[in-house]
Amino acid sequence: MNTERLADKAGDIRAGEELDIDRLKSYLEPVLGSKAATINVRQFPGGHSNLTYHLQSGEESWVMRRPPFGSRVKSAHDMSREYRILSALKDIYPYGPEPVHFCDDHEVIGCDFYLMHYIKGLVIRRQYPSGLDLSADQVRQQLFNFVDVLSDLHSVDLAAAGLENFGRPEGYVQRQIDGWCRRWSNSHTPDTVNVDNTMQWLQDRIPADSGRASVIHNDYKLDNVIFSLEDPLQVIGVLDWEMATVGDPLMDLGCTLGYWVQTTDPDYFRKYRNMPSDMKGAPKRKEIIERFQQRTGLVVDDFAFYFCFAVFRLCVVGQQIYYRYYHGHTKDERFAGFLQKAFVLQRMCEQIMCGEITE
């Protein structure tokens, strides 16, 4: 199967997210040589957090990443962290894009940014693209392959990668709960949902750490991976590493399950899905957990905690995005809808907490 025409393509730069192209070209000349003078800059669609631009000069292409305009959460948009972990993984984990250059000079575009080599391929977002005609068996295999690449990340040798001191794995779960509750408080707006019960439930139910420290991605979902155009069942790249750290792999799996909508889920939850994991043939969350356990040797004892945390986390992320819109930090009209999404995600948390959704 050849899906060349389905390659992910950049488009016009969105209003309010423009760059000083001339200054950028001048800065990149020592990095890219004469090619810097002729680069054409476009912006990739999708994404509600860090911004991703496509830089092209002739036959060569790069991707530039920068934080969103108006963000108040520096830790969630740390370009140096993303650049460092990609540099550490480039010879060990074959799915990370090769980093090229990091810039912390805010005189260039007003923030940190970094450059990496472009990986041409297929990105699947909320729906499978028209023309990607996979059978139910192929969908199933593709999604299992997707989860296997996450399991492979959790098997990376920390010492070999030079990442043994990259994060603080002890107490990781507690810090995550504390941190996301704090982020909610910092992004609260007068018109949003009350999540006090969810935050207390998570605090009261925190499990022991899994006992394994590994590299974790922290936002592993379909539109953060690239599939091969020649064989769209195979992952060839993993994107968006700004929240990567060393921590508990079960929390990383949980974050992926938070995106994993399936046919047995309530319609209100499926309406706001981020990826087509409820397609015919797609494995259920229970099957994903079983496969993950088999490949990693880890045991998921408390599915409800990890799933509820993941859904709550998405609620907070959406609220952070809406906060920027509410206060006029962005003009992107897509962000207005995140207010309603926060209500939907909190409703799902309530069903998980009361035992109405068990797998």
C-alpha cells in the first residue's frame, strides 16, 4: 500500500502565530548555511499546545518547535527538555526525530525554540484520512504496533542514554497528582466546571510506584506519531517530547488510555475523542493493558486510578488552553470549545470514580 498523497502537510501560518521570518533566516545562517536565506516557512495543522512549523529550502526540510503564545505554564512547554531528550535518544530509540539546533536567544522569535530534521509520513488525527483503507485486522495491528512503540520506550536503558538523572522517579505519582491539581487552580476561570471531587479522589487513591523508572513520553497518542507512507501499519517517528521525563511507566500508559475512546464508552465521551480508537477492529483498553503487561512485565493493578487521572489531566490541559482564549492571549477560535470539553471530561471522571466504567 502506497499512501504518498496522505503525507502530513503544512499550511498557511495561523493568525496570531506569525514569526519574524527575516530575523529567523539571519539567525539560522550559521546553522543551515546558504540554505537559510531561501527557507520557506509554513505551519503544521492540529495541535493545541506547542507550535510546529515546517521549514523548507529546496529538497531539504526541517521542523521548528516553539511554545504557544500567551502560555503561563513554562514547565509544559520546555523546549530545552525536548531537545535534550531527543539528543539522548537519537542513537538508542529509532523513533525520535534527529535534533539539529536549540536556541534560547529570545531576540530571534521571542522564546526558546529548536530545530529537528523532518520525518515525512502519515499522521492520523481524529479520523482516519480518506484514502487510508485499512481492514479491521489492519486497524487492530496498527494500533497494537502503536502501543508496542511506547513499550519499547519504557525499555530504553537509562544509563546508556545518559538519562539516569533526567527526572525524579521517586514519588513521581504523588508529584503528578499534586502538579495537575495545581495547574487546574492556576488556570481556573469563572465559567468552568467544579473538579474538587475528582482531585480529592485521586489524592486519596494514589498507588505505590510501579518500582520501575523509565523514559516516559507523557503525551503518547496517535497524532504524536508518524506512520510509514509505504506501510501505514508501522510507526516511524514519535513527536512532541516536551513533557518527557524519567518516571513511572504506568502513568505514561494511563495518559495514552485517557485518549483511548472505545465503542462501549458513553456517546458524550466519544463525541470529543482525539483519535479513532473506536474504529472497527481497534483493540479495547483492556486488550491494550494486557499487551502492555506482556511486553513490559509490569502489572496494572488499579485501572480506575490511571484512567481517571488521564481523563482529569486532559480536562486540565483543555482548561489551560481555554484560559489562554478567555484572557485574549490567543485568537484561535478552536480554543473556545475547550470549556464544554472540560465539563464532558469531568463527567467521565465521575463515572469512573463511581465504578460505572470499569475497563
